[in-house]
Amino acid sequence: MKPEQWQKIDKLFHSLLALEPDKRAAFLAEACAGDESLREQIEALITAHDQAGGFIERPALEVEARGVAADFETTESQLPISELSGESISHYRVIVPLGSGGMGQVYLAQDITLGRKVAVKVLPTDFTRDKDRVRRFQQEARAASALNHPNIITIHEIGQFDGRHFIATEFIDGETLRQRIAESQARVAGDKDTSHKTLKVHDILNIAIQTADALAAAHEAGVVHRDIKPENIMVRHRDGYVKVLDFGLAKLTDTASVDAEAPTRNQIQTSAGMVMGTVNYMSPEQVRGEQVDSRTDLWSLGVVLYEMVAGCSPFGRSTSSEAIALILEREPPPLVRYAREVPAELERIVGKALTKEKEERYQTAKDLLIDLRRLQHRLEADAEMERAAAVGAASERNVRTDPASTPVVSTSETEAQTVTATAHPTSSAEFLIGDVKRHKGWSLLVLGALVASVFGIIFSVYRFAGQRQSSVQSQEEMKVSRLTSNGKAAEAAISPDGKYVVHVLDDGGKQSLWLRQVETTSNVQILPPAAVSYLNLTFSRDGNYIYYEAWDKKNPYTLYKIPVLGGAPRKLVEDLDSTVTFSPDGKLMAFIRGDPPSSENALLVANADGTGEKTLAVRREPASFDNWPNARNAPAWSPDGRSIAAPSGVGGDSPSESIIEVRVDNGAMKQLTTRTWWRIDSVEWIRDGSGLVVNASERSSSPFQIWHVSYPSGQAHKITNDANDYRGVSLTADSKILATVESEVSSSIWVVPQNDSHLAKQITSGSSDGQDWVSVTPDGRIVYSSRASGNYDLWITDADGSSQKQLTAHAGNNDHPAVTRDGRYVVFISDRAGGPNLWRISIDGSNPKELTQGEAWYPDCSSDSQWVVYTSRPEGHLWKVPIDGGEPVRVTDYYVPGAAVSPDGKWIASLWHVDPSKIAIIPFEGGQPIKLLDTGWNRVHWTPDGRALAYVDRRDPSNISSQPVDGNPSRKLTDFKSDRIFSFAWSRDGKQLALARGTLTNDVILISSFESSH
Amino acid sequence: MTTPSAHEVTQLLLDWSHGNQAALDRLIHLVDKELHRLAHHYMRRENRGHTLQTTALVNEAYVRLIDQRHVHWKNRAHFFALAGQLMRRILVDHARGRQSAKRGGGAQRISLDEAMVISNEREVDLIALDEALDKLAAIDARKSKIVEARFFGGLSVEETAEALHISPVTVMRDWSLAKAWLYDALSKRA
């Protein structure tokens, strides 16, 4: 469409809207004057306007979130359902959600009248809309509730509350058979010996017998379960008792049973109930949609039995239609293929239960039960005889000699090379211990070799704590040792005894959890790499468990605990926004949970196993307990157990954070320190209660550092004082060692002669040289900022690295140097007189002069050396000020930060706000941009010939690219294969490039003797 | 340090705008978190028959995401413009991901008529809208930017005006035509 045409449409559209609807047609006919296409287009737009209503009026985030919600609701979801906690359903007070599934949400609750614990299942509304169905379900459930059998869950009540149907049953402290199967697989994951892959035959028979017993009783009473699957079979922790759940519930979803006339596969696939479950356990008659009787349950139990033995479902497929085809047509592979030791009789029993023709299957649960019991007795008798025959041989038999089951033992430094060659992946460290015992000789040898190979990399560095703090009383050295050195640690926590550090390894977006033994450097993978975020790590007080939050799409913000040496993670709490902290006795934990809709957030206390959650204190926006996404927000329980310190936002116009102390007995809150920070990441109490260790950042522009805050005075001072960012803080029980992740930038100055990267040469050895900017004098010397002095100061060096000299000293932070074209002055940003302002010094460092009163960024000099162009803050407009000071002159009244003046002085290239992929070229005198170029949203330099703009292209590795002003394609000027480039500048003749180049690494460090520094 | 370096999302947003792919990944992750958080709240509240405080909820999510609380010293306008662009990219990608997941079929999911998935209200098809928005941009870039800022970035009329350096009246005027044009484009598609 031509622009004129569109302008016409735009104008007419609005003119028409301004008219009464009945006058529009005439107006339009006249305005279009025979241009039929124009008329049609406008008519369509007016119609659309009238119909559009709320179209795109709600934000896209909401639209997408609703889509996500809809997806969840149509799949078997595992959603957090804690919202009923503390509330009541009828006379049941909800304690904690236990889980959820297709058949509804289940809560642990207290029967207020009888005082007993019960499980309350609230049915999904979808199923209960159909009154007829509900009635049938109730009939059936009542029949089931009449069943009095130890292996059938006792139903206390079937009721209605607040329009929702619920069932209250006995509460079973146990796990589902699904979990049991999953655990047995997790225990032996990676173990090639598949005979260990599953439950023991003894356990399998035990579970199957009890289930068959339950079915026999139900069938006798005329109740068919219809949905026997591992999820519906629970095993009680206490005594291994099996309880079959959900009798009759399947009827709710079973439309086919009342519509037996035209059973088709298609019907089953699209019936609402099916969406919630799986077809894997359905009998052939069930998937065909035929009438089912008690024999369908025997088939399903056959599938469950098969799965317990084989570790996989006989008909399990990724899609239901495939699974259905197998159920109807295929004989499952013999069990012996999966489990060599499987008794032939068990194979026969499973085969008989899984006979497709129901007339040839077991006819009653009793028959199946009898066969199972007989087998159990026989096996017991055999075992008895064997024991008698081979006394003393038992220990021998326990020794596995499969060399493939070597554990993943790795050190952070040598990760792949040294170990994986001999290792086989397993997620559990149990095998480490087990195998070390079994193969003592060579395993210890391997460990020893590993220790030796990495020993050279372990080192300690010493730093003076609080270098510039006048309050420093002791100059005793704080010891810092680096625990990892691959640069990929995301978070860490140290065990109470200081022996282990658990850390998250972030590699290419995949995260894994590792346990590092501090002394030996052995490093064991606890959780394998996955597209999951692990955060908020902490050890339980007894050091036996690691608590962590895992985030993935299905279970965001979920707290798990895992035994320290690996094992099956256990889900404890959903929807939490902080690291947990434990009471001194380790029995309770506290954490923060935000509730965005209500703008409230709370500090909660729960039992260490996640149950018994209750709110201790609530804060409302703008005040808050910290609940930043992707931050630890860690509260800390005081050593005397009486209070919890929590990082909290204090709200208001200038956002800041402080530490709030919450009393555990009554939830009363008070400010622990009058000092505020910009952001607080975590707090931890020191053992004797004399203070806290805090990870916080002072200003939005300053890094996160470790602080010590005295209690109760609230006085704060820095433990670390450097340019690095720290993430998290974790203390040993004696508070002697502190673990944190240090994010360290290392940047030094390089020169690249002839623009040839292969000739690049490092000329300074600082760690923060030129990180923000470098500039070159007319005679080829390089001016850069460096933190070598403790503060950011300006330095100058010859291009060969000789004659390094500090230009500023004892005058706040100074950075972002730009040398005037005549080489007389350096202009830079300094906070020596308060806010970051523009300053000037002579090239020898003398005669400092302040050029601006307002805050400034990014100075550059005009080609005649008369002006300094800079970006005002916070507006981001361009201004210029005479080099000798005076009244600043406005260049732009719009946001274009980071000016670079062209060599001929006519143009300014600056970041273009409207499109972050572009750079705007603006006349030096100001006005609108005359050209936009694609450079990515990077600050640029003009190439010495003034024909192109050069910029740092990407990171890791970074290179310099140039974008010709005439719009020709950009090209790469350097060819580095590693490291980042932080800043760069050319010499005047364009023959030499000065670079600030280096790395950004994240590693776990341990700090000790930090207490002596305050 | 005197050079501004904000943290978290603000920093990521700037990193991303500097071409840092890792920052984008991190941002996607955060948006994803918020989406699921919102989704959970929808389900919870609706299950309980509560009237959903949608506006507060979504606004909060945007606030959490674009961290405006801590951009007071920055140029808000620029920040807003970035936010709209970023959110468009992430949300449309997210919608595509969900769509292909539906096609591919989750482990326990039965092939569903897609109509069943979509709730009673007719929701905007983000993917189709994204395509239409590209077409609109070719005709009228400013209007497309306005939709990007308001619909994807969750900005108010005033914030959009600030971000694009135009008056709020112009935003409203452009919005009504852009909305009609897009609605028309999407209806024709359907």
C-alpha cells in the first residue's frame, strides 16, 4: 500500500468514527468518490472497529498465561494447590495439599469434630456438572465405602461443600506405587544389571496379593474399580500395607459405560475423562468402549504387575492411539526379557491376567489371588532351603561385580576428561560409597589420582577486608579459597560441619547439582544436567539433607529435599519465593511467599517436611518481604530461635531494602538495622547471635558484596570490598566459614597492531583495566580506568605496556576517560564531589576541573577539542559543554545515550532509543537523526577514516565489527576465538587497536577468618 | 561504580539489547516463570469461584518482569520501548512452543481437538497477531510499535506515549485504527 493511500484511510477512518453511525454511509460514498476499493477497506475497518470489543485490550502476558492455564487444565496436571491451606471444607480444616491429579485435588485435613487426620479429595468441577453422572458416582462410591477391607481405603464421607463434591477418606502416610516404582528405578539408574532395575519379587508379590485381595472383596460386593493403576495403589510407610484408592471414581469419567450402543475408539479418545488419565492400564474391552465387568480390573492389575517386574508398561506408548493399538493387538514381550530372574510361574500369572479375550483371563480376583499366594509360599520355602544350604555365602552374593556401575566422581576442574572415561552416569552418590567399599583398591586409587591432579589448582588468596573502612580495627587477613574454577557455578551452600559444599553448575542453560567435598576436592553429581533451574540451596541443620528449589515448567517455585549423598528428591512445598531457613532445632523452617494479586507477601513457618504451613507475618506493597524472581531473598532464623531476620523492601519513591526482624512467637516486626541497601540477596545469622552476614548491594550501580551487620546495634560494614558480584551467603554451624559464589570480571589492556588479532599483545596485568572504556592519546598512549588502587582511577600506559602511571588518586571513583583530540586533557566521570559528574584533568593528571553540575555519562570530545559531548542522566539526552567549562548546550531533547563524535567533527553516532538494534547518526549541532544503522544496541566508535562505526559484536568470544555508514554489510575486524572484549579504541593513525579484554567467571569461594576483620 | 550497571532483569534487558543471547535466555526463563505463576493464580482463583483481580495480577507480573521500581534513574522511555519489543518476542515464541507441544503430544496427553483446549472466551492468537503486526509495520511502523508497547509490553497509554515520544492522544488515535486493522486481518485469516 502506498503511504498516501494509508494516510487517506487513516484520516477517513477517524472522520467516520466521529460521525453518527447513520451518517457514515453517505459521507463515505462521497469521500471515496467512486474508489470502490478504498470504500471497501474503510468499511471493513469500521466493521472491525465495532466488533473488536476487548480484542487486544488485555495484555499479551495475560493471554499467554491463560493459554498456559488452559493447557494445564486439559492435561494431567501437578499444580500447586495450596490455596485452601488453613481453610475448611465442611468440617475438615485443610492442613496442606497432598497432591493433585486428574481426579481432583487432595488435601491433608483435620476432622474438626473427631480430631483425626483425613485426606480430602475435591473433585474437578468438570466431572460434577453432569448431575446424572454425579449420582451414579455417589451410588458407586457409597457401595465402595460400605466395603470394609484393610486394603481398601476407608471412606469417611462423600459430601458437597460450596458447590464442590468431595470425598473424605482415611489419611495414609505413604507413597503411591507409582512413586515406589520410580524410586526403585532412580536407585539403580545407570546400573546396567537390569535385574536390579525393579522391585524385589517378594515386594511385588506382597503388593499384588494385597491389591488382589482388595479387588476380590470389592467384586464380591459388586463394585468394579475400573481404574486400577500404580497411582491408585498406596503403600503405607509404617507397615507396607497396601491401600487401594478411588473405587468407583472411574465411573465419573466413563461415558462409554452408559453409551454402549456405538462404542468406537474415537469416542474414548475424545471423552473428557480420558484426557485426565492414561489408557495404559485399560483392558481391551475398556478401550473398545464396551461394557466392562470385574474382569477389567484383573487385566489392569496384570498390567501393574508386569510394570512392577519389567520396570516399564507392557503397552505404554507416547500417544494413546498407539497404546490402544498395542492393547488390542500385541502380546507384550515376555517378562524374562526385562528380568532374568523372574519366576516362570509369575510370568504365567501375568500372562493369564493379560489375556485379551476376557473369557480366557482370570475370571475372579480370588483365582488370581490364590495363584499369587501359592507362588509366594513356594518362593519363601525355596529361600528357606537355600539359606539352610548355603549359610555364610550370603555376603558373597551381595557383591556385585559389574564394572559399569562406577560412580560419577569428578572434580570441578577436570570434570569430563579425568573421570567420565571410566565412569558410567548415575545420579546417585550412594554408589560412590557402595562401590568404594566394594572395590576399595582401585576406587581409592582413582580418587587419589584425582586429588593429585587438581591439587595444583586449589589455591588461596588473601585480601584485606574493608580496605577503605576507617572502622577496621583488625588488619588480620581474611582467607579466601576458591573451590571451583570452571567459572560456571550459579549458587552454593556449605554444610553445617563445613565438609561439603553443594553447588549448581550452569552449563549452556542446563543445570546440575554437585556435592563437593571441601577437603578432598571430590565432586559428586547429585542431580544430572537438565533444563531446570536449581536455586535457593541450603543444608538441613543436621546436614543430612539438601533443600533446594527447582524450577521447571510443570513445577515452578517448588521446594525439594534430597539426601546429601543423592537419592530421590522429595517435594515439600510449592510456590515459595525464597531460600528456606531452619529453626535451631531443625524441626521448623521459614520462607517467603509473595502473592502478586493481593500485593501481599508473607513470611511463613512450616515443619521441616513441608507440612503444617502457617503464616507468621504479612507485608503489603509498597513494603514487602523480598520475593524477587531469581534471587535468594533468604531469611535467617536467629540462633536463640526467637526471631527471623528477613530482607525486606521498604517501598516509597526511592526504593531501598532493609532487614526486618520478625518475632517467632507473635509475628511482630521491627527494623533490625537503620541502614538501607539498594538490594539484599541473603542474610545469615552468626552463631553467637552477635550479628549477621549479609549479601547486599549498596546502590543500583554497585556490586553485591558481603557485609557484616552487628546485632542489636545494626551497624554494618563490608567483609568483601571489591568490584565483584557475590551471590548468596551460607555459613557453617560454627560460623567460621562462609561460602558464596563470586562473579568476577577479569579485564586487562591489549594492543592489536595492524588490526591483526594474531599479533594481539597483553600490556597490563590488572583485573579491571579498561572495563568501561579506553581512550588513546595522539602519541599512542592508552588511558584507561583500573581498580588497581582500590578505587576506580585513571591510568595511562605506553602502547608497549611500559611507563604505567596513575592519573587520579584519592578522589572517589574515576572512569570513562576520553582524551581530547589535541591530547591536552582527559575528560572523565567522577563521583569525587557527589553524583557522577563530568571532570577534566591535564594529560599528566594535574589540574582537575569539574565541568558539569548535573549527572553525566559517556563523554566524548569534539574534533576541534573545544567541546565535550556527554549524556545527561537520568534523561539520556545529549549535551555539550566547553572544554574550559561554562554553560552546557543542549544537543538533543530525546534519548540517545553514548555519543561518539566523528573524526571530522560533523556527526555524532549514538544509541537509538526507538529500536535497540540501531545507532542514530545526528548532526553535531543537534536535531533529528539523519540516518539509522544496524549495529546492535552497542556503543560505537567511528573507524579512524570516519566511514564506519565499530562495535563489540556479541560476547564470549567477542570481536570488533564495523558497519559502514553507507549501509554496506558489516564486517568483522578481529578474529578472537575466546574471551570478551569490554571496550576498545583506535590510535589516531588507525594502525593500532587498544582493547580491554578478559573474562567473566562465577566460582564458589570459601571465606574464613572474616569475623576477625570487624 | 559510576558507570550504570543495574541488576537482574534491568541488566538482562540491557545485556540483551547489547546482543547477549544468554541474557535473553535468562529473560525468557523469567517470563516463563511469571507466566506459570499467573497461570496458577488463574486456576486457583477460578477454581474457588473468586473474581480474579486480573489487572492487579498482570500489572504485578509486568512490574516484576521489567523491574520498573529500579529504573527511576534510567530513561524510562527507552526502557519501555525495550520491554515491548522483548515481551513480544518472548510471548510469541512461548505461544509457538505451546502450539507445537500440543501438536507433538505430551506423554500422557490424548490427541485433543484443539477447540477443546481453548476456553470459552475467544483468546487472541498471539502467533497470528505477531504476523499481522509485521504486516502492519510495513504499512505504518508507528502503529505497530504502539501495539507492541501496549499489548505486548503491557504499557499504559501514557507510558507508550513516553516511549515513542508522541502525545497520548496520538497513541489513542493510532491504537483504534491499529486495533481495527488487526482485528480485520485476523478475522480474514480465520
